Amino acid sequence: MKDKLLAIFAEEATELIEALQHGVPALLENEDPEEIEAVFRAAHTMKGNAGIVGFDGVADLARAMEAILDGIRKGRLKPDAEMVGLMSNAVDALKVLTDGCLAGGQPETPSGLKTALAACLDAKEP
């Protein structure tokens, strides 16, 4: 059962990370609420799916990304180049973490990334 669950997670994670890879950079030029919602949903679903399979590092990073995306979708945050660059780095790290977990490892989030995401959220929110 666990192997089947991991296979489903792996397939969905690939799709979600691709959605984030395309959606995060588009935040700079796209203010369409549906597109912003789709990017938020990808991070939200990744967080939940990772939690189900016990990939806590992946879930924690996705949660930090989700918080920023939630601020954007609710109009509390306005994406800028710094934020989008940081989020793009987080997407890359999410892929590395996911791949490492699926390979049986226990990779750690790059030092300071979650802190930088939290600081970005705090600095940008009114």
C-alpha cells in the first residue's frame, strides 16, 4: 500500500512542481485571480500530499510558500522581483527535496530558505 501511495505522490508531485515552475515567474506579470489561485492550490496540495506520505521537510517548505501565495491571492502582498526570485528558488528546492525523499533519503531544506520566505512575508505584509 505504501508503495502505491508513494507512486501516486510522485506522479502528482511532478505535476504540482511543474505548475509552480510555470506559475511563480508569471506572478510578476499576471494579476488574474484564477491564475494566482492555481499557483496557490499547487503549493497547498503539495503541502498536504507531502504530509500524508510523511515528507515533513517538503510539507514545511510548501507551507512557507503557501503563506506567501495566500497573501498574494488575498491582495495583502504584491509580488515583486525579489519575492518571485525567492519563490523560484523555493520551487527548485522543493523539487530537490521531493526527489531526495522519493529516493529514500532525508534531505534538508537549504539553510536559510524557510527563514528568507518568512522574512519576505513579514517584510511585505502591511
